[in-house]
Amino acid sequence: MRELTVDLGDRSYPIYFGEGLIQQAGQLFTKHGITSKSPLLIVTDEHVAPHYLSNLESAFAASGYRTASYIVPAGEKSKSLSQLEEIVTVALEAGLDRSSTVIALGGGVVGDLAGFVAASYMRGVKFVQIPTTILAHDSSVGGKVGVNHVLAKNIIGAFHQPEMVLYDLNTLRSLPYREIVAGLSEMIKHGLIWDAEFIAWLDEHTQHLLTLEPEALSYGLYQGCNVKSIVVSRDERENDLRAILNLGHTIGHALEAVSGYNELLHGEAISIGMVGSAKLAVHLGYDASIYHETKRILSKFGLPTQIPTHLNVDQIMNAMMHDKKFKEGSMVFVVPIAIGQVEILKDVSAQLVRQVVMELKEDV
Amino acid sequence: MRELTVDLGDRSYPIYFGEGLIQQAGQLFTKHGITSKSPLLIVTDEHVAPHYLSNLESAFAASGYRTASYIVPAGEKSKSLSQLEEIVTVALEAGLDRSSTVIALGGGVVGDLAGFVAASYMRGVKFVQIPTTILAHDSSVGGKVGVNHVLAKNIIGAFHQPEMVLYDLNTLRSLPYREIVAGLSEMIKHGLIWDAEFIAWLDEHTQHLLTLEPEALSYGLYQGCNVKSIVVSRDERENDLRAILNLGHTIGHALEAVSGYNELLHGEAISIGMVGSAKLAVHLGYDASIYHETKRILSKFGLPTQIPTHLNVDQIMNAMMHDKKFKEGSMVFVVPIAIGQVEILKDVSAQLVRQVVMELKEDV
């Protein structure tokens, strides 16, 4: 079992990586001083529940914990205020109190939703993440939780750090291949923004990761979380540095919004967005190799690098106008200036972004 | 103009008390470094809006601020997730960004709702309170914000401190007399929990306060905020001391829930609850004068001290079971042990509380 500490002063917490952690959940809760006097609430989704929920409930029961469970529909639509309200109903009926813990068993959607429940139920209770996707290695570090609004993603939320994260590698075996690929997109992003050596390692271990070879998977997740953890430790509330984690997200979020949060998986949209940022870099005078190398590594993992041709450029540009990264009217963009290094550029011209979007559609 | 600083380290903020502060709002925002590059959002209710909204908008316009406004129906029902969602729609359409400020112009309902919008919009933006009720002197200190759930009050929320509070005494002149009386209930509570001298002052200045005599009003609000501020500064997240602010609230919240949040104003329900706590104290062996003195001062202000006879004891007891103050199953009660001094008692027997509720109905 690997262990990583996310260093946030008195809000620091450990991430455990290993096989069979769900079976050990009760013991790990006891070890971390989580009381069994107050009930736990497990939030999961309809895809994950049949595989792992009863195992997790049994593990808790064996250590003397009472649990209630709530299963949301799979997919981004569950990140809503109405789901939050439903979960609070279940929490109240189960008698959750201020010493209770809310547990997210699932991917990023469940993590964001359950995390916001934990942040806001009785103005904040404890939170533990048990991610079941590769993509969730990203959302499990940093404490960003929240739900969507019909006009914008992730617009209602909080910063709420978990008590711990249990990354059970066994849960990743039930993932569809497309989700494995999409999940690795954020792992590659962590290399691109911070760590050229990690990119070289990813280049060497592409096949090991795609086939979920345990040692490679464990290291890749550890290192992805580690990069994110370093960045978040230095800027928990996203005042400056933390924004580099948004590489690929300005265009990526717009693509998700325009395609109705269905056609593209988050990691796929971000992959296209990262190629767009690299294109922008070249237009701004940085070396063309940044673009070619970014595109090469993403393609090697089977990730898309081009905007689907039927998506409308005007709609994509409009979607960006609702993005949180438009601070005081000016357009902020994270741009790679070398492999493993990015800069946050303010006042990037919308005209140039539009050109990049058009080129991304035509794969110029 | 009086000024009080709520001391919370890097989250400290000032409360200004004075006549005509709404007219000075733009200048005070500029003085406090609130940018005019990003739009402001004013949240108010249909009772307050006709009196003060256009004055406030003009004051901001005169200092170069753009504003959007949202008017909710008056009353507790507006503290809902659906109102939150509506306000976020308006915020997005008005182009509010991470440098924007949300302003609560109104009483406790508007403050709690707008405060939770500020806490959760883009994971947190700035917040300013402009209270228009006496009761709001209580909610304007401490950073507790949130909305109700159909099963429980204030169950979904956050701690989010304002940048500042502008207490314009002129706005209090439009309050119905019953709301003036009810608002003074929390002011008396601040005396009962912390400051016997303040209780003596309240006893002397009862008529000055009920007639809104400016100097008495300004001092009473200042001292009420001051007591709360001292308590909150020592325990921002309600780990221990802060719970003393809940004097009268366990029974009070149950009365509000059972009477459908309509029959009793919050301050009235709390008044009855405080008499109940004093009764409990006597049952637990403390001096009977605590009960008589508590009841006398509340009656002198015209506040109710008895549970309306048609309310059902079983329903009142059930409503308490959903209260946040039931920590890990045991019943926590704030009990006066002298005038100006309280204790937090754990494991108070539900049987005894039931007896007190019955006596409060019969005015024994």
C-alpha cells in the first residue's frame, strides 16, 4: 500500500493506494478516529453500487459502524441541487449528526456531489473519498466540491477537504476501456504542467497503464495526485498558482457544455483543450515542438485531439463566456511554455482563441 | 457613527452603526477596496425593496458600481435551495465573477440566503450585509449562512464571514411594532448569556428601545453585536463556547417548526424557549430567581413567555429530535445558572424537557 500526504496544515490528509482497501475501510476509519457513535452516509451511483456497495457496507458493519446509503443516477446530471436536497433528506432520516461522515464511493460526479453535501450539511461534516475511476485521482485532491447549474458547470460549491482518500485499485478493473483512457488524460495533464520526467515515464508505460498493470497504475495515480497535491498545498483557495491545474479546461469545459455533457467524456474534452492550449502557445511565439509533443503523447494514449466537426464555433465561444476563468471581464488562459511547464496568461485575445478553436475543428 | 470590529484574524470585519448609511454605501465599498470592475448583486425581499432598494442602487451608481438586484418573497420560505438556484441564474446573467460581491439588504432570511449564495457561488465570493431589522443584529455577526430543508431549519449552509456590515438605523423605522419587539429578544439573549450589566441597561432603557430612540438603539445593537462578536471570536466554528448563543433555541426552533414557521416570529419563539431554559435550570437545582428574572425582563418588553395552548407537546418533542444540537444521540441544552451566565449541559433527560414544555404550555 502506497501512502501520500496532502499537506494543508491542520487540514492535511492521507491518500492510500492499494488493492482491497474497500474491505479494510472499517479498520481504516477506526484507525483515523472516526466515531462509530454517529451514522455514516455512503453516496454512490447506480453503476458503482452493484459492484462495491455491499462490500463497503459489510466492511463498516464488521467494525461496528452504522451506515445509510444513497444511490444517484450515473452521470453529470446528478451533480444538481435537487440531488443534494434528496441526500439531505436521507441524511436527516438516518439521523446523521455533526460528528457523522459522508463517504463518496464513485467517480468525480459522486465525489463532487457527496463532497458538497459534506461541506454544507449542518454547515460541514467529515468527508471521505473512495474513488472508483482513474479520473477521480484528480478530483480527490484539492477539496473542490460542488454541483452544476443549468447555465454553468461547478458554479455552486465549496472548498472542503476530505479526512482521507482510499484508492482501491481493484475497483478500476470494472471500468469501460474508454473511461480508462479518458481518466489518464488528467494524469498526463499533471505531467504537462509540472513534471517532464513524469511525461517521459508515461511515454514509457503507456501500455502498462492502459492494461491496468498494478505497479504502473499505483505509481501513475500516486504521481498524478502528488503533482496536484504540491500545487494545491501552495495555493489552496486558487488565488494564483492553482489555476495551472486548469490547463485544457477553458476549451474543454466549453466543449462539454456545447455537446450537452454527453458526447465527450471529461478527460476527452480536456485532451482536446490541452492540444488547443499548445496551439495557442505556438501562436504566441513558443516553440512548435510543444504542440507536436503534447499532441503525440495524448494520441499515443488514444485520446482525441480534435473538436468533433459538427460542434458550432459560436456556441463554443459563448460557452466560454460563462466560465469562471473570465476574471473581471478579461480572458485568462493556461498555456504550456515547455513540456512540464505552463504559464497563466491574462488578457488573451478572444479572437485568437476563436482561431484556435476553428483550427482544432479542422485539425490544422 | 459607531464602529465595532468582529475579531476573526484575517477574516475580521467592521460593523458600522449609524443613520443614512445606505446613502453612503458606494463610498464605504470604495473605502474597503471593493472593485467596481465586477458587478455587485443585491438580494432583498418584497417588503424591503420598495423602501430602500432604489436608494441603495443609486448610491452604488454614484460611486461607479454596476449592480443587479433580485427580490425574493418575504418570509422564511425563501430560505430554500430553489431560491438559491434562481439567484445564481441572475448572478450568471449579470456576469458576476470571482471578484464580485453579494449584498444582503434585509433581515435574517435575506442575510442567510444571500450569505449562502456568496459562500457557494464560484465556491465563494465577497459578502456584505445591510440589515434592516433589529433581529438581524444577531445573524449579521458570526458568519452562519444557509437555507432550510423541508425537514429541518438551517440544515444546509456554511460559515462565510462578511467583508463588512452596514447597520443603517433609519431602515428600522419602517418595522412593524411586533417585529421591533421580537427583534429585541435576541438582544436580551446576548445580555442573559454574557453580560448582567447589559441586562440592567436593557431594564432601564426598555421604552427607549421600543420607541427606537436613536442613541439607545445604536448602543443596544452595538452591545448585542459586541457580545456575539466576543463569543464568535473565541469559537468561530462552534466547537464549544459558541453553543451558548443557542440559549432558548432548542425549544424555540421546535416551536417554529410545529407552528409552521408562521404563527410565531423567531424572536417570540426564542423568548418562550429562554423561559423554558430558565425553568429547566430551576428543575436542575439552580436558584428560582433566574426563572423569575428571565420571565420578568422578557415580559417587560412585551415578549411571549408561554407556549400557545393549541400546540401539541408530542409534535414539539419530535421536532427537537431533528435539531442539530442532538450530538451523537444525547440531548444538549444551554441553561442559565445566573443572570448573565449560562452553562452547556449534555445528557439532559428528554423526560425533563418534556415536563418543561408541558409547564410552558400551562404557564405554571
